[in-house]
Amino acid sequence: MSRRGTTRTGRSAVLPEGAYDAPPLVVPAVEEHDGPVVRFHGEDRRSITFRVDLLPLPGWHLPLAAALAARMGPAGGRRTRLSATTVWGVAGRVVRFLSTLPAPPATPVRLAVSHMEAFQRFRGASIGEIASWHELREFKRLLVLSPLREHVPTDVVDYCGRRLRIGSRQSKPGYSEREFTALVSAARSDAANIRDRVRAGERLLARFREDPSSLETTERDRAALLDQAARTGMVTWGAGPSKDWVRQRLAVAGGLFLSRADLAPLLTLFVEVTDRNVETIKELSVEHRVLEDRAVELRVVKRRRGQRRWHETVTWEIGKPGRELHTAGGLYLLVLELTARSRAFGETNSLWAVWRNAFDTGSRGPAEHYGMFEGTLARNLYASDWAAGHGLTADRPPPGVPERNQDGQAADPPKAVPLLVDFNRLKTSTEVRRTRQMGGHLPSSIRTNTIPTLFASYLRDDPTVVEWAQDIVGDALADAEQSALAAHRRAAQTNGGHPKVVSGPADAQHLHQAGLDRDTARRAADGELGTAWTGCVDHDHHPATGTRCRASFLDCFHCGNCLITRNDLPDLLGLLDALAARRHLLSENDWWDRYGSVWAALRLDVLVKFSPAEIEHAEAVKPDDALLDLVENPWEQP
């Protein structure tokens, strides 16, 4: 067979005979139900049927069902069972509320703005204003779909889609460095124990099948139970009844299978090593490819990325033997190994095949093995209980703990608060750590999100990021100030020294006492030496050239001929305001290059020599500076 298989020039690929008609999403009334229903088949391989016929107001059934089908269908924006259920919940609540009104709109044509205003007030009283408007916007996305679009008045659609300044939802902050380290350490420790437990059970089973007589009585009895579980999927607890049969069954099952209690540490560790959200980890399947024993290639589901970007191929490093708890590929293959037997009994392709104790419900053997997240991702894993079992505590006290008691004294420190495990916060912590490792460079930090999503959903509200960013910005500003001050000092050394700053009275006698000769002191006191913002004691002889000065007035602050008295303070403060205004017109780099040395000279070499009272008085009379535009060349102005 050629590399092209059965196709070649003139011969197309084999196609099935006949036309393909996709099953309808909206099923009309049949024997099973009296009205239309919507059948949903999601990208997450989950299905559900929405009984529109059970809603009140029959005049809404057909158009609403068609809009729901468009919203949840292959071209819609809600392609998981959970998101589709959310849309269905909003639509159902709106229709049921409308049916309770004194004069309900029997059809979409009769829907009015007053009806939606009443619904918003009703929902806002129970779930809050922000959440109620989110529900209205979700309902608006149904109203703009056909056939509701042709029936609902335009003003109703506009009202539901209003953008109000009601604030944004604050994202959950990540864990502190201590909390995160403790959480991951506990997860890695438990994962190692789970691995050792199952592998020990497998070794005991292998020894039993090879030579039962080589085992002691206790080991042989336990191995016999494991052998029965491995062959039939049935987990028993030994001979005779027992009051502690549940614990004994769990102990036997733990030798070969994973259970719900094992998933909290494993999922925690998965989020840490993969930098993926827990929904993606729960959706992992067994379909994969090992690349030269170095990496694992598989397709993952990435939710909330639109209708055409659901699946992504990833390559995860396996790592060295014994390091499977530290690499994404190694951990994936480990869980694949630990869940192999339950997967075979449960006939599932999900990575997370576990055993459950369903003996008291009548389930036996293979029926107790299933894919944990096949039906829904919203399984309670009791992760916080797991963390409490390790004694993990939170750094921050719970909200509302007063800092002082009723007597005004410092309140006693709150007692240790148990650490609550939130996988969204855990994902935020991984994003924060990676962003810090990249030096805060967001384009290098993104992995599964866009830059706006990374900042708004993970970084913006995290206190560790805020503190770290403040430190970075503070250090950067300090470096910029020191660099500008050094540039000022180098220029001053070239131009005859630093400006002469004289605080106190600006009369001739005081200036003469400060070191000026009598004639220069008199001329300075009379204002004959004034320039743009300062005075110049010898304009005809520049310290560096000995000739008439041709430098910019901004260069006066680096010149030994510059004279500054408290009479110049108002103008200098006005110049500082003008320089601050230029920061909004220039980039930080351009501003520091152009004005940094002047700003440093004023802040760190001039103003520090005047008293607070002198500066406060000058603040009261400082002018609005207009000279900065005049002393710069037009082509230099921003």
C-alpha cells in the first residue's frame, strides 16, 4: 500500500453512502412529552435533555426551545453540560417569574421592559444586584437569537443588555507562599503513599498467584481477597459479618484501586505540576502517545475559550524514574497505572476511574467501578477535610476579625484557621509563581490564557502579586532616581560644581554672607541675575567653556554659576508640576532620559536645603508654569 493509502490522483477517499441528516436539537411533542424538548450533546461528551414543555406559558415553548438549541448547539457558545444547564436555569427562572405576574406575557411579543425590571428587582433581592444583571445579560443572549429575535421588542433586548457601572467581580486571591508550599507538600506526600500502597498490593497479588505457600497466613488471606477483587471487581472483607465492614472493604480496595479519598491530593498535585485548571485535569482521558520515553502527548479540554478552541494538544515531560510526582507526564502515567483495574471494570476512557463503596445500595463487583467525573465535574472531593487531616492552617484570619477589642487594646491573635482547599485559588497561585519566575513579563507568562485574562482573572486581585509588584516598582523608581542623580552630579562636575542654594532671606547682606561678592549679591537681590527659574552669577563665562553661555535653561541646575534663593522657590515648584504633567505625555523611559536629571537636582539637591516653612509658603504662591514649553525646541516637545 502506498503512503497515500487507498487514494491517488483521480481516486478520492471512500465516503459513506447516502446523505447524513443530523438529529434535530428541538424535538416536538411526542408520546413521551406534551411539548418541545431540547437535547444537548456537549463538547465535554455529556448529554442532557431540557424539558421546555414543563415550563409555564405555552406560548413561549417553541421560540424559546429554538433559541436554546441555537445557544447550546454546535455553533453556539455554551457547549458543556454545566454551561448549558446555567443557560437553561436562567431561561426557566425568567419564564416561571413571568407566569406569576398579574398580567403575564403569554407570548414573547408581549414581553415589556417593565417585566424585566420586575425580574431584576426580584432576583437582585435574593442574589444581589451584580448577579441579577449577569442573569439578564445571559437571557439577552437568547433574545437576540432567532426566532425570539423576530418577536421580542427591541427596547426589551436593549434593557437586558445594558452595561452598568455596578463593579466587577473580584477574583479569588491565590495562596500565600507558605500555604501553597504546605498544600503541595502534603499532596505530594499523600500521592507517594497512594503509589506505594497500590504497588505493594500488586506485588502481594503477584506473589500469591505465583506461589501462595510462600506467604504467611495473614498475607495469604489478604492476597486472596485482592485476587478475588482483581478477577471479578468484587471487594469483600473476609469471612463472617463485621461491624467495621466499611473500613475493611476500603482497606482491601485500597490495595488495587483508587477511591474518592485519594483524588484530593492527586488533583492538587496535578494542578501544581501542569499549571492547568482542575476542570481540564478532571477531563483527562486515557488516549495518549509516549514520545521516546521522554514525554507524553495527549489532547486536553480547555473550557471557556469559544466554540472552536476546545481541544489542545499538549506534551508533558515524563522525567527520570522516581520523579513521577514532580513532572506532568510522569504523574499522568502514574495515575494511568493506578486506575487501570477500575477502568477495565468500569469500561470507561476517563483517567479518573475509581472504586466506590456502593454495597449498601445493591451494587456489586464491576458496578462499583466508574469514571468519577464522567457524569459531572461537580463531585465533592472533601478536599478541605483532607487538608484539615494534615493540620494545614491559613495565614490570614477570617474576614470580620477585629484588630482591637472593646477597650481599644490590641485584640488577641485569632486562633489558627483551617486551610480551605479551593482549586481556583490553587490555579491562581501557579499563575502567580510562573509570572514571578518570568520577571513579570506577561507575554512570556501566558500558557493557557490571554494576557488580559491572566491579569484580570489571576494576577490583579492577588495580594502577593500586589506586594511583589510594589516592591519591583519601588526598586525600579529607586534605581531611576539614583541614575538621574548620578547624571546630575556628573554634569555638575563638568560645569563647575553644583548650583549655589541659599536659604533664608534673599537680601544682599545675607547673600554676601553666604559667599557672594558684594556686587553680585546686590545684583541678585535686585533681580538683575534672574533667568527662567533661577539666577546666573556670570552669564558671560560658562564654567566649562569660559565663553558666553548657550546652554538650555534646564541645564542651569547642573551649573556652578546657578544661584537659587527662596525667591525662586515658587517658580521651581511650578516647574516640578510641569515636569509631573509631562509624565502623562511621555513614556517612562523618555521622561527619565529627558527630565530625570533636572527632577533629581530639584528634589535631591535643591529643595532639601530649604526649610519646610519656606516650601509651604512657596506652595501657596507658586504659578502655573508656562516656561517649560518656551525653553524647549518645538521639535522636542511631546
